[in-house]
Amino acid sequence: MKKRGQKEMKRKTTRAIAFAEIFLFVSFSFAVAAMMSEEASASDGGANVRTTPLSTTPSPSASTSVAGSKIPATDIGWDAKHPIQSIYGGKADLGISGTGGQVAGSLVAGIAWAATAYVAVKLIGSLIGLKDGAQKALENAALAGGFVGGFMHSVAANNFLPELFGAAESGVAGSGGALNFMTAGGGFPAGLIVAAAVFILTYSEQSTKTVTFTCMPYEPPTGGSKCEQCNGDKFRPCSEYRCKSLGQACQLLNKGTGDEKCAWVNPKDVNSPVIQPWTNPLTTGFKYTPNNAIRPPNRGVKIISSSTNGCVKAFTPLTFGLTLNEPAQCKLDYARSNQTGKAGFDAMQFYFGGSNYYEYNHTQAMRLPSPASFDNNSAPLLQNGDTMNLYVKCMDANGNVNEDDFVFTFCVDKGPDTTPPIVEGTSISNNGFVQYNVDHVPIEVYTNEPAQCKWSRVDKDYKDMENSMQCAQNIGDVNADLTFTCSGNLTAIKNSEANNFFFRCKDYPDNLGAGNNEMQQSYRLTLAGSQPLKILDAGPNGTIKGNTEITPVAITVKTDSGAEEGKAVCYYSATGARDSYIQMYYTNNYISSQVLDLGGSSTGTNYNYLIRCIDAGGNVAETSVGFKLFVDKDAPVITRAYKEGPDALKIITSENSTCGYSLTSCNFNINESQLMVDVNSARNIHAAEWKNNAVYYIKCMDDYGNYPGNDCSMIVNAIELNKRN
């Protein structure tokens, strides 16, 4: 912390010195301009200045009265031998005579002074690396102060507009112009005052801070002192969820017996987890070695690379891990905690691997920049210039924490960056589809280090690529995948064909220790243009019947064309409101469906659903379905029975039906009886063999399973009546 404070003090001192240098330079510019204008006045001799002799009575047009005295009016001319001095002295010849010419000359002088001060601030600010806020404020101050100072100096030197700016005569009360204070000191102080005021009003210092929000799973309290609370309600048996939520060490016993109990297992456990390095996740080309430099009670290992110096190369992934003798949470930090027990564990910054789960094995992935890439705010990350120490503590379910930190030590190569950035991937996968007739496609490119990236439709060198991207510039801008993001828009995408784009990147920023390495081979991304998505069919529509209050109804959609010849994800909504669409259960195919349990009625209930399908390219197709759901709980009715021909008994039913009969009683199952033949496709006319004097016990069942139960739909006596002679 002391070292960081010293660096911060040094930074502030450097900034103060820079401001002082700029102030002195601007002041020097004003002084030079003043001397130049005075030199111009002195060098005019009598050639360009016409003065009314004191012995001659001046005419009204040749003199001006100020506080009772006469001040000769001066006709200032252009000095061709000294043009620069004439401009800075307010003597620019603009072809305007009299007071108008003097005002114009002074305005030109003000502009010249302002330009000089602006260029000076621009050059010095860029050389010492001022921040944008300070640089812009100083530029504004230089323009305003330079103009006012130059104008006022010209007014004072040439003695015009004395009624406003004329100097007071010694010993004469009330003499001098109303604004003569602005020309005091030759106008130089007025310019500095204006410059200071503009700087104060326009200066703003911007800073960027990263705030990270992490959502982690709920953590029950350590130990198990509250486990028994789960067993106290006889009307609500203890579940595993309720048991585990009462304490990390709570366990549900007698699972599945109906006599479950929640208990604190091993309440006398006072031993902390034993930590060992885990070789399985260790990055290839690295190994663990004992670190004998760590003094007791801490212990740990060094992570050594197979490279020449054993250090991790900048911006390359490093993965390592630890294994425990019992499930535990683990955390790590860059500094050793001074606290002990659970307080020391809680004080550590990061969960090992980003997870707060109690596990036997934990894995940590890192991607480290070079030591030279760190600014003051991240300096504590690297110890001793290029060495990192990560201190680890683990806590078991009973709250036991290892007091002896386990330390992972490794170094980061501090040599110059000799490798170009690597494009790890893009937000759109290669050969991915894009929407039909799209104007532009947002794209993100992910690199292994901060970089400057460009893209083109033709494979060419970085410097020749036409389109620049907005890239993450700070080490702290790393994303969740430990990569850095560059954003842009891809344009001129053609439908129904492959569109090739080429990306190249170079190191960024040069002033943080990175080289100027450029990718020599482009990263190629191909995007497939698509065609409109179509919905060929959707249903149901019309009338639907069911025989229960709640009836399953299947909504189906068939799609075609689009990005993948009709393959799409479909959604449905009863209202069409935003965020009301629900993804169908069977989807991401050419046919999508969703079964809904809907309520109907005997008079019919109307339903309408909006359907929206989206394919891999983002193409959208929409339609709607509408139907009326009737609930039919009544068995079919036989409306007519008759003999037809010499040997057929026929019946007609009120709806589509399956009919069977028995010759003994109504006590039979339709499916196990003698089934009648369906005469027509509508299945409402049925026939059986005619048997004289037989009794037909007939039952009919509709398509929804409605039938008369133990009763018959109709009992028919087969009696043939003969005609009398």
C-alpha cells in the first residue's frame, strides 16, 4: 500500500509540473507577442506613423479628448518589412481606414495570439500525455485567453478607443476609459485571467471504474446446529431440500422410508480440509514443484513452465487446480489474510474457479498480461515485478478453515511481447446464417490480449484493411471467457450465398509494454446468406371435440425455406404481448408442436393463438390458429333401425360411432362383441346380418369413448311382418 501511495503521489506531481510548464509556455508566448508588437511600433520611425505636432492646433478629426486632455490620434499602417510583428501588433492592413481598421487589426492580432497559444498547448499536451479532459480544457483556455490577450495588447499599444480603454492620467480624477483595467500591463494579465476562467469552467476529469456483480447459489450456514428444526412438523415431513437449507453439515437420513430425519452428521469434526495440488487440470507444458521458499506455517507449490525461464507467457491461458480430502469451499487472494478462521476465509476476494460449491476438486483458469501491461490500480496483482503468489483457504461444511494458507507461485514472462494477438473466436460461429435482406450484422471478435482489429472482404495486410473495430483497451476489460472484445458491423451481405470476411489485429496499446506485432494471417469468417422463412401449415383450425372438461389439443406448425430449409424454433402466445411467447416443447425442426390442456364446453369455447417461428439466421415467420372446442360427454343415439333387403339389419346413429351387438343381453363389452359393419365413410350407418325373430342388444360408442355403460343404445326385435292376401 505504501508503494502504491508513492506512485500516486508521483503521478500527481508529474501532472502539476506539466500544467506549470504549459502555463509558463503560454505566458512566454504572450510575452514574445508583446515584444514583437512593441518592436513593430518602435521600428515604424516616421514612415508609417503620422503624428500631429504638439505646436500645431489639432483639428477635431485628428485628436480625441480624454478627461480634459488631448491625445493625438495615430494612423497605424502596415509594415511590409516586418509582417509578423505588424500582425501581432494589431497593424494588419485590411483596407479599412480609421477606427474600423484599428478594430480589425486588433481582431487579427487576437486570432494570431490565440492560434499561437493553441498550437503550443496542443504540442506540449501530446508530448507529456495529458488526459483528454485536461487537454481539451487547456486548448479552450489557450484560444480564449490568447484572443483576449492579443486584442487587449493591440488596443493598449495603439491607443485607440480611448473612451473605453484609455489610460488614466496621473493626478486627474475620473480620467481614463471605463474598461481601462483590461489593458493594464499591456493586456497580458487580462488574457491570463480569461484563460484561467475558461480552464476552470471546462475542465473535467473522466475515469472508468469496473463494478462486478456476481450471482452465486444460496449458501446455507456452516455446521448443523439447526438440522433438528426440520423434524418438528409432523404434518410436513422433512425433505432433502429443507434439510440441506438448514446447514451445510445437515443430511437427510432414512430416505424413501416415510420416516425421514434431518441430522447433523459428524458434529465433532474439528479438522480443516487437507489441500493438495491437482495435476489433472494443469495446463500442458507445466508442472508442480515444492516451494521451499515459503516459510511455515504456509506451504505450497511452484507452477513451472517447460520454457527456458519457466515463466508463463503473457496472455496465454493457465489452468491449475487443487484436490481435498473432503468436500469444501475454496477461495483465493493475492495477499495473505491477517485474520483467522471463517473471518479470514470470508475476507478473501475470489472463489476458487468462481464457484462456491462444496466439492472435492476445484479448478482455476487464468490469463495473465505481461508485468509491463499493468497500470497503478492493478499493480498489486504482480509481486516483485513478475512473480505472482495466490493464497488459498478452504472451508468444510462444519466451518473448519485451514489456517496455513496453500500458496500457488508462478512468474509471468516480463520479456517484450513478440507475438501478435490471437483471434480466439467470434460472436457468430463460422458458416453461421444471417437474416434475409439484412443491412448490417453486429459482430464481436474475441482476442487473447488487448488489440486493435480491422476487417475486410478481401484478405490483405492489416494496414490496408478498410474497416476498424472498437476494441477493449484496458487489462480490466477482460470478459468472462478471459478474452478481450472488439466490436463492429459487417455490411454488404448477400442473400442465399456465402459471404467471406477477413480479420487482422495488432498489439494494443504500444505504451504499456506491448510490441507492434500484427497478425500475418487473417482470421476468416464465413456467413451464409439466407432466404425468407415460410410457414406452410399450422393448426388446428375449425372445430375440435373432446369428451372431458379438460381436453389435450396439439398445436402444430410446418415450416420451409429460411436459413436451413425450414428448420426453426417456434413459439406460441395467447395474447401476442411482448415476452408472452412460449417455446414449443417439440421444436427446432421442420415440424414443431405443443400439446395444451384446454377447457371446453357443450356450446363450444373459442381459442386463438399467435405463432412465431425463428430460424438460425434470425428470419421470422408468423401466423395464427383459431378453433372452437366442444366437450361431448353423451353416448351416440340410434335415430333409426330398419331391415333392408332380404338379410340386412341397418341402424343410423347421431354421430360417428362404432357399434356392436349381443343376442343375449346388454351385459357385454363393445370391443369384445359382434361388431356391426360401417356402411359409409361417415360411420353413422351400420349393418348386421338379419336373423328372423332374433333380439339384437345394440351398443354404440363415439370417437371420444362415450357409450351407454351397462345399458343398451337400442334393443331391436327382428320380426318380419307378412302381407295378407
